[in-house]
Amino acid sequence: MENFKMTHPKPRMNNQIPGFFFADPALIQKTLLHWYNTHHRHLPWREGCDPYRIWVSEVMLQQTQVKTAVPYFLAFVARFPTLGDLARADLEQVLKSWEGLGYYARARNLHKAARQVVHQMEGRIPERFSDFKALPGVGDYIASAVMSMAFNQIHAVVDANVKRVLARLLCLDIPVNQSSVHNRFKAIADTLVDRTDPGGFNQAFMELGALVCTPAAPDCGSCPLAHSCLALAESRVSAFPLRLKPKKIPCHRISTGIVIKEGNLLVTRRKLDGLLGGLWEFPGGKRKNKESAEDACIREIKEETGLDVRIVSFLTHVRHAYTHFKIEMDVFYCDYISGDVVLNGPIDHQWIAHENIHRLAFPTANRKFIPLIDPSEKNPGIKPA
């Protein structure tokens, strides 16, 4: 392993990993666990050691803040209280329960993994790290979390909070958002994790980053590890963690049509894999260069569904950001003119009554304009920019 740039008075090498030092690992473990027992948040997945509930929570918490995940978690485990209940559900139900949480591959993989455990493993979540990690959607992070928290196995969990705390504790001159250095942080965390209570220690470490050692304005005066923090000792807390400058996010211009036929609305279903896989949406797509929003709407609907439509009016303009790109969407009311639905891209379609829209799972960008839909709309709207 490459050496990490840091300094520390009277350092002691820790656990045979050259190049970094902890003044007293045992003291860090004891102090952090004591702090956690007093100051941790009471979150629903921390009630007991049910591996299924811990698994669901960790899947939700990837790319999602705790305050957002809590109500989704409670609703999800109320609808699917056991792994068997989740395995028996159809994907449509699972996606509907996940609607609005984003990163829908998480839900698809969790559902697929639940079925695999039920059908191939007698319904028992595997306790061996390698077996659990082999399940769909389970990587090192989720496997480490479930194995340590549910089964008390010695695996360190490394998320953004843990990286930030480690970077400050050790003045690590490596960027936390560079994927190639993740294993370096993992190696350090593995040497520090408490061998007696690895699950509690992992939660404590993440909780410290979430509540005290925050990205901006960390509360160093309340930090239980202040005595071990090199960044604090050197008055360099604000210098860590290092981050690579993010690339500029592209923006795509989208046209979407609310196609109305005999009072019903046309929706199509995306392929089960890929971005937003399995969700329903109103048909549309990207505008070409120098193409008007109206022309793009008509063309995309024709290419995607085989239908001829005409623009009736403009409904609204929607902005939405994904992880790696943004969209600006113009939404139009469209009248059906002619043709039968022949899908090119989507895997299914429905002509659905307006009052039944809530039964299907839609992407957030669609959910932003769905409350505005009035299928009786016939008046010209404001032209899009």
C-alpha cells in the first residue's frame, strides 16, 4: 500500500499496515462506543438485529439521506414485513413502494435477491460474507453492514461519513470522491473496527460523521475523538477531506406528451433494466438540435408508440437533476389522431383513467407535473422557452 502523507507526535504503527498511525486504537474504540450509546439517533432499523430490516435500510440509505429514508423504510417494512413477503410481491408493487426514493435499481435488485434467498436458500439470509455479497445488488458496503450489524462479524463499513472522519483523524491527502482510493480507506477502517462489537462500532463511526464531524462546520468541541484528531491538532480541519472537482453535469432538453384518447391517458413502461427501469412514464424524449419542443413531442411519440398526435396546449416546464445529468422537460397536452400502439423501446403501455394514475409508479420528473394534469384541458397554454 502507498504511504499516506501525515504527521503525528510520538506515533505508534497500527496493526501491520505501514504508512498510517493511530495513537491508541483501543481508546478510540472505547470512547466512540461510549459516545454512541449516549448520543445515537433512535432509528427504526436499529430496533433489534433483524438482518432483513438492516438489509432494507442499508439499501435505502445508499444515495439517500436518513431523514428521507425513514418514512420510506417504515412504509416498506409495513407492506413487506418479511423477506418472504417481499419475495412473493410482484415488481410493480415493490417499485410503487419505492416511488420517489430514486435509484430504482436498488429496489429491483433487492426484490430479485429476496426471491433468490427464498427459492435457493430456504429463505435464510446467508451468514457467510461471500455468499451474501454474491446476491444481486449487494456490494462490499451492504455486505459489511449486514454481516457486522446483524451477525456481529468483523467487517468495517466505509461510507462518505467514515471517509471524512478518517481523513480528518489522519490528515489523509487522498480525495474521498475518487473511486480508486476506496480500498485504501477500507484498509484503514478494517484495522480500527472494534473486534468485540463491530456492528456497534460501524454505526458509531458513521453516526459521528453524520452528527458531529459534518462536511461543513464540524462540531469539534463536542467530538469524542478530538484528542486523536490530527487535523484538529494542526488547525487544519477545514482542509479535509480532499475532493476532486466534479465534472460539469450535462443538461438534456426533453419533450413529453400527455396523449388523451376518449378521456384516458397513455402511459408506457420502461425496460426493466437501466435508469428508472420498470417505471411508468408519459411518452417523450430528447429534442434534436434546432428542433422545437412541439415538433420533438410529436416525433418522439410517433417513434416510441406509433401514434399520430397533435399538440393541444402547453402544460408546464419541469427541471430535474439526476446523478450524472439534468433535464429540462416541456410537457404538452396532445390529442390522439390515429394509429395503433406499436412500442419501440417501452415494454408495455396502458390507456389509464386520470383517477387511476396513483396506482402506478412514476419517475420523480413525471410526478412533478402529474398533479397539474386535467384531462379535459383544451385551451392553448403558454409557449415553452
